[in-house]
Amino acid sequence: MTESSAGTSAARRKSRRRRSRVVVVAAIVAALALAGGGVALAATTGSSGDYRTATARQGDVTQVVDAVGTVAAADRYDLSFDVAGEVASVSVGVGDEVESGAVLATLDTESLQDAVDDAQSTLDDAESQLATDQEAQSSASSSSSSTTTDPTSGSATTGGTSTTPSPTPTATPTTTPTATPTTPGDDGSTDPAVEEAIAAVTTAQEALLTQYETAAAALQVSSDAVTSSGTACQPFLDAAIEESEESDDETVPEGDDTTAGESAADDGTTDETTTGSGTSTIVEALEACQAAIGTVLENQSTVDEAQSALQERATALDEAVTALRTAVAEASSASSDGSGTSGSGSTPSSSAPTESTPSTEGSPSTGSTEAAETSSSAETTTPSTTATSGGDATIGGTSTTVTAETLLADAAAITLAEQQLAIAQQQLADNTITAPASGTVAAVSLAAGDEVEAASTTAVITVLADSGYVVESTLPLSDVRAVDVGQAVAITVEGEDSDIAGTVSSIGVLNVSETSTPSFAVTVSLDDTEVEPLTGTAASLAITAAAASDVLVVPTSAVHVSGTTSTVDVLVDGTVESRQVELGAVGADYTEVADGIASGDLVVLADLDQEIASDDAETETGLTGIGGSSDSEMSGGGFPGGSLPDGFTPPEGFTPGG
């Protein structure tokens, strides 16, 4: 081994020792941080397995809503209502000095409350429809035909039998199988096979609806990531266009025998003035765009898996319904053997008779035509039957089959109704015009009693802001509901050495999203008017939405949310119990629990016996929901397929992935 090789090996050993020490120290620091965080973590063995648990105890929680926005000069604001209605009050006049967040005018809330009531009614109807369809799907009525008899003359066929009509028309009778899928025996009990089939349908329904919620949540995350990637990639796209324009301006004139390469070779140097700092900026923007695109692809993969699982649940439910129909039919057939059907003895199937042919043996016709393709059992696979007697009597009925597709449509209707209700509630809560920044009222173009349109350009209050800046941003519905005017904001602006304090000054109530995910405009004013960030600069916002001290807290990863219901798994005497809880402030690490568990309860963070699915991506994580990171690699610098986008021309000297 040469002296150089020996030196290299020694350096590598020292490097490994340093890394080992760093890892050990980092592990100790992490353990101390968790121990001092107010929640003790432990590995606990229960009667049904091993679990990682935490003890619920008193602590502090801060809920922060993160957002991104753009710095704008706080000069003039023409403010109007975001919803239509009647002006209830105007609290300012021309020349008044106003503070950031001050209420300038309000709308009458009667019509807005009506919209909330209507949205709530729609949601109630959607939930009722789902419950009705679930019940119908697991009942015999969904597996058998129903027949309605409306005789005027002639005879009617019901349930595969023929009955002799009275000479005089009577009230319309209705013959419908009972909703309970029972085929009682001599003791009145339900057939065990039918009971088992009903239970299977109920289980399949629950699995389908649970997976629907999972798929909907994954789709929401993916949609948010797509929106974020557009913002993240915009600086890269803008930088690339500007660089291309500069390159065009510096084209060597025709006839010049000296090329750029020859000029650089003359003095032995390389000319990097064209792509020096510009390339560095583009590379940074490209890396940010790559990371955003990678997140989008990961989320889309999760959506695909969730939707595939949803399709499997739908197929399983349809198969369970088919099995229920079969069980009901077999039970009905067994119970009818030797006893006949309603209204007759043992009557074989009969074909549709003509006017001169008796409809059914033993039940004479009155010269009318009866449609009857019946069997000895009232259970058929045909959803409805119709019969005509002498052109005057109609015997018919309908039976709607509830499938997995029907339940998914019901669940989607509930999701839509919930969003519409949330929007209506948001509009009711924010029916005001507030000052986005401190300044002077320059004009008031509305008065109490006026009817105004949403986003009017004439019915406005104009405010000339004092010297200062604001950050304009948008928040999705899930975040904006936690944000209020006046909340403190930590603002990070490019080019500034430290965070800038700010305040939420206004929240829009008009959906400004161009996608299916509602989002609303939020304006944050900078508290320090002496700070002068560049207009148009990107800014990151950390809005303190809620804070609580000395409250009962658990790790956020221990909380499970499904729709509007939150639960926590508690380990009691070695057994895991799921308890519904009421949440307060929700932080990144810990969540306040207002009701449902007590201090000292052991909450389950993870089942240590559960297998973890592995994939090709290298992942490093801490406690789920408490912290961690994941790293994945993509070929070609992160673009799908390993190549740059079509039409993109890199600047001179820029090597993709280099």
C-alpha cells in the first residue's frame, strides 16, 4: 500500500468515527427532546401485541398554519363585499384613520343564514339517502320483485298466482314483499344462511365507505400538491425564459470569424459571465421544482392505490349482495315446497294467455288479457312485472337494486354537501369588510340599506394605506377555517436576515380557486412599516392559529380523524380501546384533547407487530406524525422519463443533473 493510499484510508476511518459520534449524539438529543416535550414515550406489551405508547399529560400546544404568498405594496385598496346582500352598517367615513383588521362595514346575515340552513338540509338528505340505500341493500326487498295490483276488471297476477277479482272495482290493493328478508320456519326463526349473507353485506358496506374516505383524503392531498408544485416551479420557468432572452441578445454577428470558444482560448480563460450567477439561480429553482414534482408523483401513486382498493371493495360488496339474493331465493324456494305461494296451492309457471285462453289453471279468466310469466316463487331476478287486464287494469311494480356504485354516489353527495355547508358557514362568519392595512379612508361608496353585488366595483370603501407592505396569499378551506383576522404571523421574505412580524388583516369569503378544491384570499400586513421588502418577492407565512398552555396533550400521530370524528386508541389492561375525543389546538407534534381521555392514559402510537410494506425508495422516518424525512431519487434530475421538458433549452454551460 502506498503512502497516499494509507493516508486516504486513515482519513476515511476518522470520518466514519466522526459520523458515528454525530449519530449517537443526535439520538441522545432527540431522546431528551421527547422526554422534555410533555409526553413520555414507551414500548408496551399488551395481551394482543407490542405497542409504542405515549402518556397523556399536561403541556403546551401551538397550532400553526403555513402558507406562501407574494409581497405587495400597501398603497390603495378598493374594498367590497365578497358576497351579495343588504348592507347592515357602515362604521367609517371619509378621512377616518383605521387600523389593520378594523371592521368597516357589515352585511345583513338573514339571507346568509338561510343559505347555511339550506346547505344543512341538503347534507341531512344526503346522509338519509345513504342510510336508506344501505338498509335496502341488506334487506330482502332489494333481492325480490315487488308487485302492485290496481284492478278495475279482470283478474290480477300477484307473486306468481292468479286471484279472481270481485265483480265490482274495489280500492287499489298493494302487494309488496316484507322488507325483512326472513324465510321463517315453523318456529318463526330466520334462515341462518340469510342472516349470514346480511351480515356479509353490512361488513362490505362499511369497508367500502371507509375506503372511500381514504381515497377522498388521498385525492385532496394530491390536489393540494399539484397546486403547490405550480407555485414552486414558476420561478424556474420564469428564470429559464429570461436566460433564453439574454442568450438571444448575445448572438455572435454573421461574418465575425472569432467564435466565443476562440476568444476564450486566446487568453487561456473561460468566459462564464453569461451563465455565472444566472445558472446558479436556475439550478436552485430547478431543484425546488423537482422536489415539488416528486411529491406530486408520490401523491398520485397513493391515489392510484387508494382507488384500486376502492374498486376491490366495490366488487366485494356487489358479490355479497348477489350472495344475499341467492340465499333469499333458496330459502324462499325451500319454504314454498309443498305449501304453494300466496293465494293458491301449488301453481306451476304459466305463459301469457290470450283472450280465449285461461290465464292460470283453476282461476278462470273474464275474457281479459293477463301478462304473466310467473314461477312458483315470488322471488325473481326481474326488477318489475307488469300485467294488463282487458286494457283497463295495470299490475306492475318496481324494485331498485342498490349496488356499490349507488353507495359511492351517496357518499360523494355527502362530501359535496359538506363542502357546500362549510362554504356557506364561512360566508356567514365573514360577512364584513375589514381594513387590510392601517391607513386613511379616502372614499365610501355604499350606505346602510343598499343592496350590493358580490365583488362590486362601484359599492366600495377606498383605503389609502400608510407606508408599509402586505403579503397576499390564499388558503384552502381546511386551513382558512382555523384562521381569524388579528392572528399573529411570522413572515419569511427572501433577502431579509430574520423573520418579520405580521398580522392577518383580512380573509376573503369568495372562493378564488379554479379547481374543485375551495380556497380563499388571505392578506397579512407587516407590523414594522420601516421594513421595505421588494414588491413581488415570495414570502412564507407561519400563522399562529391557536395556542394553549397547561392543557391535556397527546402526540398528534396518536389522533385518528375520519370526517368530523376524531378518535384515540388507548391501551387499557393490555387491550386497545378506541375512544372518541374532542380536540382543541392541533400542533405539528402535539394535539390538545379537550374531552374523551384523562391524564395518565396510555395512547397507542404504533403497533410494533404490524409488518411495514417496503419499497424501492430509501426512507428515514421518526415517529409517525411527529417528525421525519423521506428521500427518493428520480432519474434525469427528477423529471419523469429522465429528460427535460419539451421545448426547454438550457442556458450555455448548464448541464441537467450535473
